[in-house]
Amino acid sequence: DDRGGAKLMLAGARTALLSAGARPFDFTRGVLHPGASLTRASIGTYRNSAGAITSAAIHEPRFNYVYNTTTGLFESGGLLVEPASTNLWLNSNDITQYTNVNATNSTANALIENADTNQFHYRQGTATLVSGTQYMLSGLVEERVGSAKRYLFVRVPHVATAIQSVIDAATGAMISIGTTDSFGTIRVSASQWMWFILFTSNATTGAASFRLCTQSSYSTTLGAYNGDGTSGLNVSHHQCAAGNNTLSSRIITTSADVTRSADVLALSGSALGLSDGSYTMRYTFDDNTTQDVATTIASGVWTVPTNLNRTTIKSMRRV
């Protein structure tokens, strides 16, 4: 029967393609491939197709959407696979819980100066740090419509020379002085930037404070000025976590630290037509960069590392 022969030829071609590195593990479709399973012992966050930060239940895969600065749209980036991480910044998404200095008019996600004259205007959050440990400090910022101020000043005193950084919420430009390991911004939506500061604490182990200030100029010198009672910035999702991961998903805290458990992504060798043994797997990430990883399949499966170059995986294939 010619049809039977054709089916055999197609099956053989499919096996050859899989062996040659076809990509059955495509994580941009919003569902796990039948040869994949994921567990995570805590809730986690991700950005949905509208760009909103959304909570995923325990063991729920997080298909993350990323902002395309060329098209201005959110596009499917793939599956988030992250190591465990703890956010030490308390009340990370509610600055009304922070110490107030002339920013009385603030709301949970809006840093608003009061009308006092010749004053600094800020809120001060807290975290508990360990001396000699490297931390990634970050948060989200955007301009407020009608505000006369567009600069966020961030001060970190728990280093050899206090870090003083300023972020332009309109352009994402950022300058910094002090003992930083690195700093910068990443555009995460049409109007919102994620700022980050990597530093190593040299303070005595214990409570630390981080100032978020409205600033009247693009300068790393914090200046006193006359507030107008209405100007400010939208600020949210602050984070302080050990390590150097700039791409961590947001971990929301209240009055205590919160830990996001690691994602455990197990993939089946049989989905690639592979038996137990050693192989090289190529991961493609949300920014289309790739990473080749030496991989051992044992008992028919392998676990995807959580220390890859990026945390959102578009696809995986054998090379």
C-alpha cells in the first residue's frame, strides 16, 4: 500500500529531524509540551499578555511576556525557570509602610512630595543584610501624568562609599556614584523602567535602609527644594535579594521576607528520540540569545539548570 509506505517515510523523516536537533520543546505557546513537567513549591509572579505582573499558583508554569521596544507590544517570551530567591525588602509594594520624610501625600505605589519648602522629600524602606554579601536592589518606576518631577533618587548607605543614584523616569537614563558593582535600567513597558543596583554590603549585619526620593534635577547630589504637594513618581515592586540576578521576577513582601522556590523543569529524552547518555542541549531565550549546555539524560529525563544565562526560555533542542 503506497499510503503505508508514505507513513513510514514520514515517521522516518520525523525521527531524523528530532535526532538532528528539531525543537519539540517550544515554550512560547503557553502550554507545557507533553514531555515536560514543572514543579515549584511556592507561588511566583510573571507578566501576562497585557504586561501586568500576575501571580501563579504553586506548581503552575509561568509563561512570561516581555516588552518589545521596537513594536511596543508584549510578546510571548517563553517559560520562566528561576532559582530560589528571597526578597528582603519589607512591604515591597506599599511605600506607605516606609519611614516618611516630607512625602506625606504618597500612596502605596506613588511617591508624592508634600509642599514643605527647602526640604528633602523621600520614603525609606528597610531590609536585613549580611555584611560581605552581594545584593541586587531593584524596583519599578514611571512618570506620573502632570508631575513637574521626573527623577527618582535612590540612596544606599551600607557600602564603603554611600551609593547615590538617580533615574530619569522619562528616558530610563541612570547615573550613580558610590561603591556599586553595577547599575542600570531595563525598559519593561511603554512607560515603565526597572532600575537595579548591584552592591556588596559592608555594614554590620542587621537592618538596612534604602531611600526613595523625588528629585528636582538629574544629579547624584540630593538637593533640598520646595515641594508643590502633587508632584512625584509611580514606584512599585521593590526588591533586595542576595546574588546578581537582574532578571528576577518580582517577589511581593509585606511585614516579613518572602522566598520564591526554585522552578524544577524536567524534560523527557524520549521526546527528542534520545536514550540515556551525554548530549549538548541548546537553549534559546526571550532575547533570542542562545546557550549550549552539556547535559546527561538519566532514567529517561533531565532537569533544566536554574543558573542559565537568562531566566525566560523560548525553546530547547539538541545540537
